[in-house]
Amino acid sequence: MSDELVYGIHAVAAVLARRPSAVRSLMIQSGRADRRVQALVEAARDARITVEPRAATELDAMLPGLVHQGVVAKVEPAKAVDENAFLASLDVANKPPLILVLDGVQDPHNLGACLRTADGVGADALVVPRDRATGLTPVVRKVAAGAAETVPLVQVTNLARFLRELKEEGVWVVGTDGDGDKLHYEVDLKGPLAIVLGAEGTGMRRLTREVCDHVVRLPMRGAVQSLNVSVATGVLLYEALRQRGAT
């Protein structure tokens, strides 16, 4: 598996902090000497990682059209968490998990934003299908602002089957849809929980919906019929956090 490019100050700082052994080299735009960049250079050198000055045009060519902030790292790709290992690691009785599930989200900006929110509420994992959905890409890592290194990403072969296995472990599955029978704050979100959101435009697939214990909706009082999936994720995860007694 070839190295991937991680770019942007927050994303690079996160991988240097959490997986320094995976970083092959750190490329810094020539002339960049501000405090945040220097902190990355020092962290790389402490970890004995090669630091290479590069012209801005060279970094632009590596990442056309993307805002790299003058910081790019070559990194051994992180592996997604094995679904069986994740299920085996659950301790539902002692630590009720909060799991975010995205059914077929393909926009890397949305996945990155969802990872960032999942980190914000302390979610235990983000679950995605292995096929027909985006995984961890450089864009996802940049948008996630470091959360791609803190929130385990679980890629599953069959999402409906995986959700059934979660239920066998005692996890409640709450899906979201515009025609859900209850509003999101009318359902108990305090216990072992997986919150499922569907893909952009199409929503949850039928087999996914059939597994859900509840299907909830968000109140929509304007002209539009739905929210962006990353915005809806924030609403639902923070409602779960509120019910769990966040301070």
C-alpha cells in the first residue's frame, strides 16, 4: 500500500502526535516560519522524521486545488478497524457505546465533518460500508482537523448484518429519516446506541431502515425538506450527549 498525503496544520499535527512512526517525511513550504509550522517541525525532528523544504508550486502540484497551508506529510495509511474486532471490544454493560453509522455517504467533506463532530461528543466509532461509500482520504483528514486520528473508522462488508450484530450485543439502533415516527428528542438516546444517517439525497437504504429500533426525524419548519448529513449528525449526536448528562 503506497503512502498517502496528509495535509493541513491540524491534520498533520494529529498524525504526528498519534502515529509518528507512520510518518515518512514532513514537507514544509519554503519560507514558512510561523509558530504553528515551527511546532510541527520540532515535533517531526523529535520523532526523527525527515523535514523537507519545498516550493509552494511543488506542494500545489501534489495537491491541486486543495488548501494545504504549506504543510504536507507522507504517511503510511491508517487501517480501518476490523468489524469483528470492534464487536469483540464492546463492553456494553460497563461503557454504553455511542456509535455513528453513515449509510453510503460519498462526499469526503461530509465524512470529514462527521468525524470531527463524532470526536467532539466522544463517540466510540464511526461505521461506514466498505463499498459505495468514501473512506479515509486526504480530503477527509483535512476536513476532520485531526479527528481522523482519534475516532476509529470501522468499515463493514454488510451494514444491515453488522447492525443486527450490534443489537445482539445490546446496542439500540436509531435511524433518521424525514418521515420518522418520532422527533429526535422524543426517543431515549442515553443507553448503548448507534445513530444511523443515510447518504446524501437517497437516505438510508431499505435493509438498513428495517433493522432500526426507532426511526426519528428532525423538525423542519422552513421550505427545505432536509439538512446536510453532517449538520444532521451534529444535531443528533449532541442531543444524545445532552441526554447523557453532558456538562
